[in-house]
Amino acid sequence: MYVWRHLKTVCKHKSVVLRECCACGLIWRGLMHDLSKFSLTEFIPSARYFQGNRSPIEAEKAEKGYSAAWQHHKGHNPHHWEYWVDYDSSGAVVPLKIPYPYVVEMVCDWVGAGKVYNAEKWTQNAPLEHYNRMRKERHFHPETEQLIVLLLECIRDRGLKAFHRMARCQEEWAYLRSDYDGCNG
């Protein structure tokens, strides 16, 4: 088991996400981000399956076919898209519109994971590349998906400082949150 190495990785990730969330004006979200990773339900299996270059959850899924740590994590952290998926009466997946602060935190989470797991290889194009690789396997409400792409393209084209201003709805993005929150969906 890799308790110390996993703890260092989680703390490093949390510190990057905290910095990004604070820069976006989401101090509380940054402080609360991924606290469930310190619960025994998540910490023990994640330390056991720690690899250092990707999430231990993937290794646990590969071995067991599921991850109890992941089931707990996604159910306790509303910055994950899985938290916002429901089903209709026929069993079809219904993606719900994710509230604005959690969308911004999700993007900060992707930035943090990329910076921790890819360190010096991370570029401002990495979050959008990550999103494009996994988007077909995910279920996003159309308005949420539009916002995610807008934020990720801002990072790619203008950098993190512009993303922070955009997330805070400053300058030319003053309309962003009110338009997103005002959309019915």
C-alpha cells in the first residue's frame, strides 16, 4: 500500500484545485474540493491501487470491475458530472444541468488533475484535449456542455488568467453566469 505517496498526491491535487478555484472566486468550493478522498471508504482503496501517473480508481476498476471508492466519491462531490445524471421512467439517461459553480470547479479539477499527473507536460490545451477524448462517454446537459467547451476553449486560446476572469464573469464575460443560470433546462 502506498499511503504516503497517495496522501501527497491528493494534497498536491487539492492545493492546485484550491488555487484555481480561488482565482475563479470560488474559495469555499476550493476548500471543500474532494474532502471525501480522506474518508476511509475512498482513502484505503486509493492508497492500495496507487500508481502515481493516473487515478487509482481506474486500477481498482480494472481488477474488480467496479470501484467502491469511486461510487462514494461521485456521490459526494457535485463537481462530477455523474452526480448530475438521472433516469427517466423508461430507464434512459437524463443529464441534468449542472449549477455554474460546480461546472467551474469541474474545470478546475481537470486542470488540477492534469497538472499533478502530467506535471511539466501540461499545456493550456490539455484540459480541452482531455474533454474531447472522453466526451462521447459522458452525459452532459446541452447547456452545461456549451459552458464547459466555452471555458476550456478560453483556457486553450487565452490561458488560465483569462479563464479565471471569465469564471468570475469579469470584463467582457459579465453576462456569462446570468445567461447560463437564466437558461431554462
